[in-house]
Amino acid sequence: MKNNLINIAYEQCFPAFLNSIENSFPANSSPYVATIEELQLTFDSNDIYRRELIHSLKKLIKKINKFIGSPVAGLVGGSFLDKNILKPDDIDIVVFYTRKVSISKIKEGKISEIITHAKMNNIDLSMCPFDYNPIWSLKIACFYTQLYMCDKTTTENRKGSILIDFIEKTK
């Protein structure tokens, strides 16, 4: 399945808004919504490094699903989305998940182990239980959206982000 909006955003290096602010609304601005498969298709087949990062991310999502909870969405941002950066340091992502068991029943150290494993695979991972307290899930989503919009070197050229839908399956 081809997500034309993602492709248009990719060509423009995922700006916060594709159109003028007056002509923007949630459906045509950042964060852009895509499945992980659509994200993978967005990057050119010659972009082996990003494709490897996405492959590592897919394996990480399976691990989160097995040990922590069901991934609902992932907010991706940072240099990974800038096609002008040939080899970004990593992929920045916040994974929102629904817990399979209470936090106290998750095997001790499992979240830390998954985060360490992610870092070893160039994935800068943060995690947020989506079924805990809605205000905190929203707060975390807003914080990372704003963070991902920032360029470390300047306050100009705010970048957008991508919201990966882990529930929607590619048709």
C-alpha cells in the first residue's frame, strides 16, 4: 500500500506543515500517520542504512510485544527523517503500548534490557504505557513531538514527525 502523503512529506524532509498554516489540519500535517511497512517503503531501496534501522525497529517491536505489552503507536522523529542526512546516528522513537500485565508483574529489568538492546541497535527508544493515565500519555506525545521538531543547531526549519500505527495492518 502506498501512502502518498508520506511520500510528499518525505520529498520535503517531513516539514511540520506541508501547506501554509491556514491550509493545514491534522490529516495533512505532522505527525504524519503511516504503518511501519509504509515507512519502510518510503525510503529508497538504495538507503540501506535506514532500511536496516527499520528492520531492527520491527524486531524490537516484536520483543516489546512479547515481554512488555502490545505496541499501539510509535512517534518517530529526528535526523532519521531528514533525507539530506545520509547516515543518521539513530532512529528516535517513543513507543506507546498497552500493558499485558501490571507494571509490577513485568519481569524486573526487562524494560531496561529492551532499552539497552535498542541503543545497541541505534534505536533511541522511549516507552509510554498508553493505558495508564491519558493526560500523561498525551503529555509525553506532545513533549516528544515538540522535541522532534527541533533542530539541535538552530531554531529555524522545524521538522515534523511520523506516527506509526502498529494496529492498522497493511491491506
